[in-house]
Amino acid sequence: MQAEIIAVGTEILLGQITNTNSTHIAQGLAELGIDSYYQTVVGDNPARLAAVIEVAAQRNDLVILSGGLGPTKDDLTKQTLAKYLNVPLVEDVAAMQVITDRFNQTQQVMTENNRLQALYPAGATPLTNHNGLAVGAFYQSPDSADFLLLPGPPREMTMMFDTEAKPKLQAAYGEQAQIYSRVLRFFGIGESKLVTELQHLINDQAAVTIAPYAKINEVTLRLSAQADTQTAAKALLDTTEAKIRDLVGDYLYGYGDDNTLVKVVIDEMIAQKLSITAAESLTAGLFQSTIGSVPGVSAIFPGGFVTYANAAKHQLVNVPQATIDADGVVSAATAKAMAQGAQQQLQTDTALSFTGVAGPDALEGQPAGTVWIGLAYRDQPVKAQLYHFAGDRQRIRERSVMAGLDLLRRQIAADETLKK
Amino acid sequence: MQAEIIAVGTEILLGQITNTNSTHIAQGLAELGIDSYYQTVVGDNPARLAAVIEVAAQRNDLVILSGGLGPTKDDLTKQTLAKYLNVPLVEDVAAMQVITDRFNQTQQVMTENNRLQALYPAGATPLTNHNGLAVGAFYQSPDSADFLLLPGPPREMTMMFDTEAKPKLQAAYGEQAQIYSRVLRFFGIGESKLVTELQHLINDQAAVTIAPYAKINEVTLRLSAQADTQTAAKALLDTTEAKIRDLVGDYLYGYGDDNTLVKVVIDEMIAQKLSITAAESLTAGLFQSTIGSVPGVSAIFPGGFVTYANAAKHQLVNVPQATIDADGVVSAATAKAMAQGAQQQLQTDTALSFTGVAGPDALEGQPAGTVWIGLAYRDQPVKAQLYHFAGDRQRIRERSVMAGLDLLRRQIAADETLKK
């Protein structure tokens, strides 16, 4: 079983947008165990599109087209495919109703070209567009390749692929070997170090394959097992995960493609009813806005401080001027005073502080990337840790936030008074 | 002149990484006025790669390959290309010196496969890799397509393409018509409204083409003029920009591909010596961390407040409990009190406040997306404005920040006491 993804859109060829649709579809194919050896991008040009469809249909069992289903004169994908298949376009009555309702509701006059969005190649199964008006289609052919037609806007495409297309692909090609996978997430260890530590496990990929992938500020490992049942796959994945944990478990913070360090840490803090605040200098609110992204954080986060200027450090979180004079702002003493001051102001269980050099210029003779993170945790003595981060201003600030979250994660994991 | 971009990498086919390399190269080709009708992705498989090279060389004048130049056994791009061209691989002496120096420096033993990174097809011009060890190449052929070989890691690829390859492409194909472009940036107007307003200008693209593009929370227009000299192009672009300004100039905030609303606003505030603070509820520090991303902001930004809980609104920026009781936290009165309190606390020229419903749940009976932004500006009466944003939690918070920046931009533009 082999599929090719064709993204249709002149704006991709001009570099105006990045082709994230093919990434999303490729991930889905990998999960379904469908091989994919080629991806193609072609513009909104019917002759070139027809040529690309022809080549793809010859070398694949399934051709997936995204883009060009809309109402404008540039949108010609389904017309071109219908011509290739030698079938007419027919109307999806339900989709047409949605389109006419939409225009009635907004009291706009519907121009004829909008009807195009409800058409699909005869013989196909139409696919509902939950985030737009253009209908998709899944065409199964006994004597040529099968075709999947998806819209171009990523919001429409991902929703249709995940909810409408994927179950149909699974049903159609279900006899294929099924791949079960598990994603492990690591922070604080680089990809090359992780790969070196796990080298013999990665080389010996008999039952379970291990694919490392460096994301921004973290690394994930995708474990994949081919098996007949989910139970059998789980046993294989558990065994491999246990071996990985023995070697690098200290850096493993969670699971899943869509998980994040902040979600794992804040969800645990909500569960443990541990309240938090922060005093931020170089990060300027980035830590607080990051924890603010987690729904439900209001239960444990009353608010906090951005203390960019020295005067604000003193005024808002009571850092003694003498501390700044003696040790400088980029120092353990200032980081500790900031964390302690923030914790006292808002009476929280824990407080983090960030003080350092975001760059591009040095500060107090210390280079960009020098960062102290302070941590006040319950009634324990306040701590501070020094980091040296590489990268530009934004990267240094992001790494500081991630390092702060990791400090918190380790502190909470080490707290034996908490129920685990 | 027509070019095709081929990205080589199994990890793209598996959806593990997004093919941003092709986007970057496509942008560069558009700037050079080189047409591109196809993009292809193929895995690290020599037979399929050879087939793809063959097809691309037949239908293009230039074929650009990225990926597969590294030292591992998967990296076969230049071997495959050399075979296609029927030339041997030769060593770039300077690149080999860099590789051996690197291994000497880190006192590691250099394995033989590392030498591969210094090889390129005989007859090509080697291209220096400023961010890595694998050398690139530009191969010009009198009787077939030309080839450009680039590394796969985006940091290495973008640097090599921009600094090494692009000037050589310009020199080689410089007889092509040159395209000059200018990017206009808009905030507060949607893409469809912008296109409707400018419809007759867009349709009448004789001398200057106008390409709209919706980015996250904003829209850009790329004006492109084909001309023999920069002066002639500038005159064409100026004329079109003036017509656009007449219609939608109120929403135009700046220029350039890499510009942002925050940069325009904060640079103007630094120039005008206007200091700023903020009190943030639903945005939880996102506004302050956004302005903190601009180098030099410390000159006008002492710090500020995240006031998530009601108690923090009262304690940190003196919002009277009576105001919250009478009007609720999602109200003009609370937004005004937050802005005024923040301004008074830190004695700044201006202060913004954000209070509203980030979601997913409603608050005080108001749906997610309901946001009040308060603005205290110098000694003017404090104002508050109501917004209704669509999208998920993160989107609502980002839109709030952008709306706050736009409020500031308009306030500063309207201040006639400032030197412009």
C-alpha cells in the first residue's frame, strides 16, 4: 500500500506559505501504516496538475490531493481530477444546503461560483467540511489508483483528514499491518546525546523502532511496534520504554505528540493544589504567559510581576538595593531575593524568578545567555541556578522559561510530602 | 528560466518534520524572478532519487536539491547526482581542513565517512557551509539542467542559500527580468475585506502585481514591479502604494517581510521616550513578554503586573473591590482601573490593561473571546475598548495583545504634541 501527497497551490511554489498540509497528512499515513515515497507540489494550473496526477496514479495505490476546492477561478483540482477519471461532477445536496443557508443567514447574494464548492466527482464518497464550505471526496477505483480530495486551508484540511478521511482510509486499507506508536518526551538532553545513550537500542530495532526527533528546546522519541493487537503492541512498547527509562529516565517528562512540558507541570500543580507566582526580568512575562496558556491555571496562579528595571525589582518584589549593588542584577543573590519577594507578596507555595542577559548586548560584563533562575518552594531555603543559553534574544528567553519549568518539575517530583 | 526544488529526506515523508527548506528556497527564487512550477519530496533512496532527478532535469533549467549531504550511510544525494551527471566526486580541500580541524579540536577520532562531507561533483563550484561541515555545490551544465546542492538542516541550508548560492544564481541567470518588491503590513482588516476594497487595483495588475497574504492576526500585501532599474521600480511601487493608502491607509502600520506590529510600536515609543507598563489578566504576561522581545525596550519598560486573580488586581494595581463587585472583572470599569493603577504604580507615560475571557469556559456569563482593553495615556482620561475575538484560548490571548498594540499605535499617531 503506497500513497503520494500532492499539494496544489501557487502560493506554496512562491514560498508565501509553508506546506504544512503534507506534513499533517504524512503523519496520518505513517500512523495508518501506509507507505509514502513521494510528495509533490504543483500550482493552480490544470495542465501541470493533470500531468502530476497521471504520474502519481501510475506509481501509487492512493493519491491524496489538497487544495484548489474553493469557489474562485483558480480552484480547479476537482475539475481536473474528474476529467482524468472521466466522470462528471455531481452535487452534494447536504453541502449545498449549508452553502445556501450561509448566504441566507448573512443576507448576501450567492454568486453561481459558490455552487462549485458542493460538487465532487461522481462515484466518490463526499467528505464533510466542518470548518468551511468546500466538500472533499474519497474515490475508490477498481482499476486505477484511489484518490482522496481535501481542501487547502489547513484548518479545513486537518479537520476533514482527521475526522472524515482517516476512518475511511483505515476501513479501506485495514488489511495492512497496523503500527502502534508511543511518543516519549524529553527535556534537558540534546538529540545527539540521547541517541548516543540509546545507540544499542536504536540499532537493535527488531520489534520496536525508535525514531528520535529534535523539536524546539526538547527531543521526542517515537516508539513504533507492528503487531496484530493493541495488547501485543503495548507489551512490546512497555518493554522498550522500560529499557529507555533505565538509561535516560531522568529527562523523560511525559508522553504524546501534542503534550508540552508546561502542560505536564501545571496539570500536576493543579492536581497537587500548589500555587505559583513569578518575578521576571529578562523573560518579561514569558514564563507567566506560558503557564497562562494551560486551561484551569487560574486555580493556582493569582498573578505575578515583571520586574525589568532595577527600581521595579525593589518596588514590586522588595529586592534590597544593597543586594543589587553588591552582587549585580545577574546574580544568585538577586534571583533568590526576587523569588522570595514574589512568594511573600502573593503568599504562594512556590515562586520562580528569572534574571539574566537576553542580549543582544552584554550586561554587567556578562554575555548574552547568562541566566539565573531562582526557586522559592514552600518553606524550603530559596535556591538559584545558573544557566548559559545559546541563541538569539527570543531563544534565550524561551530556553529560560523551559529551564524554569524543568526546575519546578524536578522540585515537585522530589517532594515526598506530596501524594503521587 | 524555470527551477524545481527537490527536498530529500525520509523524515519529511513520515511527517516528522515540515519541509520549510522548500519554502525558503521558493521565496528566494521568486525574488530572483526565477519561475518554479513543481516541488518534490523524496526519501533517502538512491533509485527513487535518481528517477526524480531525471524527471526534474527534463522539465527545468535548474534543479535544486536539499538534504542528504551528511556523513551517514543514508546520505546519498551527491553520490546519486554525480552518477546522473557521470562525473566523479572530488574533495574541497578547504572544507576537508575544517573537518579535520574540528575533530582535532574536540580530540575525537575522525571516522572515514566524515570525509564524505567535503566531496562535491567534479566541475561544480563548491559552496561553503558556515553552519556545518557538509559542503554544497553549484553545477552549471551546457547541455542539461544546472544543479544546486544544499544541505538539509535548515540552519545550514538557509545560511548557504542566502550567502553562497543566491549571489551565484543572480550572476548566472542575471539576464532574467528583475523583480522588485515591497511588502505592506496591515492590522485590523481581514484579508477578504482588504481584497474587496482593493479589487480594481488587484485586477488591473499591469505594471505592479499585488499579492495579498493572510498571516496570523494580520495581512500583508506584496507589491511586485518588473523593471530595468531600481529607480524605475520604486516609482511604480510608490504610485501603487499611494492608491492603496487612499483606500485602506488607516490599517497600514509598516513595511517589510520581517517586520511586526510590536516592533513598529515599541521602536516609535523608544524614539519618543514614552514609557509603558501593563496589568494583564487573561493575557497573563503575553503583552509584556511580546514587548520584551524588542531589543532596547528596557529604556521605556520598567516592568509590570500579571493580575490573574481578583485579589491580585486589588493588591497589585489597586482595583477597588467595589468596582469588581459592581461591574464584574470583565468590564470597562475594571479595565480602566487596572490601567490607571498600573500607570500610577510605576509612573509611566502609558499603561495597558487586559481583562476578559480566554476560555474555554465562559466567565461572569460572558463567552470566551470577550475582552476589554484599557489604555491610560499620559494625563488623558483613561479609556477602555470592548472586543469579541474568535478562536481558541491561545488565539484569543494573541489577538488581545495585537489589539492592544494597535490601540497604542493609533493613540501615539493621534498625539499631536509628539514630533513626527
